[in-house]
Amino acid sequence: MESLFDLTGKVAIVTGSTKGIGKAIALHMANHGADVVVSSRKSDACDDVAREINEAVGDGGGSATPIPCHIGQKDQLQALVDETRKRLRKIDILVCNAAVNPFYGSMLDIPDSAFEKVMSSNVTSNHWLCQMVLPEMMERKDGVVILISSVAGFNGSATLGTYAISKAADMQLARNIASEFGSYNIRANAIAPGLIRTDFARALWEDPNNRAQATASTALGRIGEPSEIAGTAVYLASAAGSFVSGQTLTVDGGRGGRRPSKDEA
């Protein structure tokens, strides 16, 4: 019986995939048979991670191909798409994971340059990539777009306001794509991770006090691991998620579900 999670023969671009959530998604998609493109700004990092994935997967899964790209530059995004098609012939799955957050503080203090960088990297680049990839998916009448958003996109923030705005926009981008291109059998969804053990969120989990505060209201009482977001991405990209589109899947350990104390239990 064919596995619901089999990605054999699929080609996936994963941006920001040399560390953290992106790297985990690339590894697990390759483990499930996909040929993945490892992409980030630094060429040597792409080479190292692609080699690591190929060694881990061996002959029993897909493959990893390194193609560096700076998501903030449209010509480099087009080069990423063109080179992927040149080497792997097609693009079945697009995972927009790369993101930035160069500012922490009040919206009154954020420089225009930082605001523009967040919106350009976290929203505009995803929009551009989708414009570049969707026509091929429409012609084939098959394709998957996954946008890595954040639980920050659900709530206001006094310190991460612009980042939260960008992540809310990614959720809407997924809904728009699902609505406009669903008739072509193209599915688009967003994943909203909670606190995950990545370098990107290190300031929120490395300090014990910050970590305790962040996990106090989660049902599972812990932070997540990159592989736990990767599993959701594999689900959405595979036949297992074939009737899911236009959604934002929250993966946050049950945020809002306060755990009872030992005295209450």
C-alpha cells in the first residue's frame, strides 16, 4: 500500500533551509522521498547541509541539491527557480521558510529600513516566489505551497509588532493562493509554530526565566523541536494532506492550555 506520506518523485524548494525549521523540513522531506533544494544566502552552508542530508538519507530516500539565494533580491529568487528547473526539471512543492526580524521594541521606534526589510523578506519575497512557481503548477494541475508563519501572527505585540504583521500577512497569502488556484489542484497552507528550539528564537528559550514564562501557558509545558514542524510540513505536502488548503495549522504545544500544578492535579 502506498504510504500517505510518500513524496517520492516530488521536487521541493525550501528557503532558509541550512538551519532550524527549514533544515528539518528539507531533511524529513528527503527522508520521505523528495528531491529537495537546500537554499540560503551562504553557498558553503548550502553545500554542507545538502551533503549532510544526502549522507543521512543514503539510497533509501530522495536527495538534496544546494542552490544559494538571497531572498531579498528578486533576481536571485528567479535564479533559484530557474536553476531548480534546470537541475531537477520541475517544482512540485514550495516551502517559504526564510524570514528575518532585525528589530525588537515599540513600533514608534522601528526605523523605516527595518520595517521595509521585515516586510520585504517575510512577505514580498514569498509573493515573488509564488508568482514564479505557480504557473508551472497550474499547467501541471498539481502543486503545494507551504508558508512558515508564526503564532505571533494571531496576536498583537508591543515588541514584535512588525514581525507579527508580516506573519499574519503570510497566513492571508496562503488563503489567497488557495482561493485563486484551488481549481488547478494547487493547495496552499501556512504553519504557525509556537516557541521552537532554533537559533532564530534563542533569546526566548535559552534563558531559563524567558523559557519558563513562554511555556507556562502551554498544555505540553515545553518548547518544540524543529522536527515537529517538519512533520507538519511533510503532512501538508503529501497525500495525507490532500484535502487541506487555505488553512493555518498551529503547532505550539497547546498554547493557552494552562497546565495544573502538582497540588491541583
